[in-house]
Amino acid sequence: MLTIFVEVLGDKTELIYELVNDTDNEVTLFTRPRRFGKTLMMSMIENFFSIRKNSEGIFEGLAITEHKDL
């Protein structure tokens, strides 16, 4: 029996831009079911805005790099 696994990864970096520019919220609450990527999303935001890390290589080629104003 042959089992084939296919992984599909979506680019969620555009959400960072929308979160910063399209909302006037001081606080954003992420409420999603278990195993829905909340921790991954927070890790992505942390890496993007961290001044202690050079994250250019991490986000290279993703949608967020099209927005130079961030």
C-alpha cells in the first residue's frame, strides 16, 4: 500500500499588514479553535517586529515583503 502525503502551505504574512494598517485596535484578540495556528501566527508576528533579529531571510519572497512601509 502506497501512502502519499501532500503538504499545502499558505502565505499568511499578508495578515500582518492588515493587522497593522487596516485596524485601529489597540489590542487584538485571536480566538480560534485548538490546533488552528494561533501560536504560529504569534511567532510570525514576533519574528517580523523583533528588533533583535534580522528576519529579512525568513520573510523573503512572501507577501509581506511587498509592503515596504512596515
